[in-house]
Amino acid sequence: MTVERLYCRPAPPAELLIRGVHVLDPRTGIDAAHDVLVRDGEIAQLGSPGSLELPEGVELVDGAGCHLFPGFVDPHVHLRTPGQEHKEDLGSGTRAAAAGGFVAVVAMPNTAPTVDDASVLGALREAARRDARVPTGFMASVTRGLAGEALTEMAELRAEGALGFTDDGKPVWRAAVLRRALQYQKLCGGVIALHEEDPSLSGAGVMHEGEISARLGLAGIPSISESTLIARDAAIAGYEDGRIHVQHLSAAESVEAVAEAKARGVRITAEVSPHHLILTHEAILESLDTRLKMNPPLRGQRDRKALIEALRDGTIDCIATDHAPHAREEKEVPFEEAPMGTTGLETAFSSVYSELVRPGVLELGLVVERLSGGAPLLDLPTPLIAVGEPADLCLVDLEATWEVGEAGYESRSENCCFAGRTLHGKVLMTVAAGMVAYREPVSSGGQRPVTSSGGRVRR
Ligand SMILES: [Zn+2]
């Protein structure tokens, strides 16, 4: 299956009648109970609850008490293939995505080897057609081997299916290299996504530079290592009239830099991760848990509040997980030595819903919209709940609670910064590109939890 630079293994098209479900799609303005009929993988009919007949051969899903959202799109995941399949691969990573309600994900190119030439990209595309549970797109690197010097063959990579370009994990450190990449972008298209970090400022830092790093005696990464490079790159993008997307914003100063650039008319967009919206560096003081070590680091309360406000006012366009799996033994080392990163696909919606929507900080509709806000930034179709649209859907029980990690993970790795937390909101079913990609596992009674014959589990 192929949808405009997204690749996925084929499956039979969904035939479903989801009855009496609360449909919430902020883009189409639907916020009410409906019957939703999916035929041949497409949304065929919407009707008032109980109004639609069950056609022969169509599965009845009891949606009472549940919400149906347009599926989520993650513009930033690490699937670790090729080269580090002990952490994740296309199958496990996209199963984790489907379990989190995602209907499309975009994989970063900092693999081994780097996705910097057409043959590596071509092999990935074929692997996704075999193994990916949800449509998967691939970014190629801006520079060869992520070395920050020679540009990749951007036009050739675009022709081979690259969605865009990023050296994620590293900044495009030389200004002239970014400038030239933006000049090529005019010819071949594709957004350039930027990991913004000035290595001369971040140095050997392992956490946010502030009072906590001082108390722990750990080397810090200052906020300005991010914000100063954003300001520089926004200036270059503005000069070249190029299009840039800033990855994983973490600091209040970075929000200011993006807002200023947007106000000047620079074509700049930005993403934020659930962990930066929810956690701060204070969590590290309590536990020195290596699952809380990521790049950019968890910062202070002021930063967290600025990120939330920016997500609300649109300065930040979307939520992206930066799902970064690492093997257990790699994380079971002292904090200073552990690799950076947390998994996030399976907890993205539930963590934001539990920690920000239920307490009244963010509106549910806004969060649902931002969880697929990455699609247009990467020129991908935006999931919509409307007749005639492909079924890209996520069925959620907002009242269900679950403990993160208790039942294991779909991801091959378990380095989740929310492990052990009890979260509200459970994805029961995901339909991606018209195919059922995920169902909550069969409960102990042996019945599927969401079909007409079974009660839902863990209510
Ligand atoms: Zn990054």
C-alpha cells in the first residue's frame, strides 16, 4: 500500500459499523454522538446514533461511552532500522504507533547506515511494504553520514520517496550547508527538519543547565544552545525563502525565537513532545532515572508553561513523540553514561490527556488536532472524519485507566519516561489508511473488548 510517500503492508480494507460513538474532529467541527459506517476502508456514512443499519459482512463495534478521533500522525520517530534492530524495527515500532492511535509515522534517518542514499531508502521502502503496520514515511539526511559537510543527493532522494530532510540527533552546524540545502529545496521540495543545538554551548551536558544540574553536580545543557541556533536558522530560511521545521522545542527562549520568526513571515513550523509538555528537570532530582534523560533535556517549569501556551496559540504546530527506543542494558547505567531518549508512541495521547486535558490545562479538541498537526507540515494528507475520506480513525475510551508498562509494550524497548504512571484514556482500535491496524488485546474472558459481544476491559 502506498499513499504519497507513505509505505505500509497491505491488509483487507476495514468493514465496520461503529455505533453510538462520540465523534470529535475539530477540523470538520463534529463533536457529537454518531454511527460511523466504514465500507471498503472508506468512511461511507455518518448518522445519528442507532440510525444506520448493519450491512451484511460488516463488523459491529459498540462505541457507546467511547470517542472516535481522526487518527494521529507523528512526524518524528526513531524506528532504529537499519542497524539497531535490537532496539526497534519497522514491525515493532509501527505496532507501538498503532497501539497509540497513530495512523502514520515518519522515521528519522540517523540509522546505521544513515539514510543518505537512494539504495538505503529504497530498501527501507520495500521493508515498510512488508512489515509496517501503519503507513510509514522516511526522512533522508541533509548531509552525508550526518557529518555536517557534503549535502546528500537531495533530488534523487526525493525521487526515491524521501518526505524531507533532517540530520536529527545533530544540528546542521555550518550555516553555509543549511543555506545550500535550502537552495536545493527550491528545486526538489521537501521540508528541512532541524534538531537545534549549538554543540559549543551544549558540550558534554547530560541534563538542563539550572539549579537541579548544579545540585546534582551534572554538566548542563543551557536553553540558549537551542534558541540561538533556531534564531540563526530562521534568519537563513527567511533569506532563502526556504521552509524549515524545528524539531522537539524544549525551552521558553526557543518559543520566543519561533514566534518572532513566524511574525516576520519566515516559513517555519515547530513541534513539541509530550514529555516536554508534562515533565521538568525536577523529576530527575527525585530518581536519577535514565528514562528521563533525553535530548533536548527536560527543562524548568517556566519552559514547560511556555511550551503549553505555544501549543495552544499555534506558535507550536504539532505534537511529535521523538519516540527513541533504547535497549534495557544501554539505559541501566549511571545517568551520565546513559544514551538520550524515551519511547513515546504508546503513551502520547494518554499522557497528554491525563496530565493536561483532564486537569483543564488544554482542551481535548486542541490536543486531538495537534496530534495530527504534523501531517500538512510534511505534505501528508490530514486525517478527517467525513464521508468519502479514507478511514484514519482512533477509537478511545477516555474513562479507562491503565498503568504504563504493566502489560508490557508493543515497542521492543521499554525506556518510557512515563513507566509506572496510571494514565486515563486507552486506545481500543486504530484504523490506518482504511485497514484495522490495532485492537486492544483480547481480555481474559476471551472476547474482543470492543465488539458488540464483549464488555470493555479495565473500566
Ligand atoms: Zn533530535
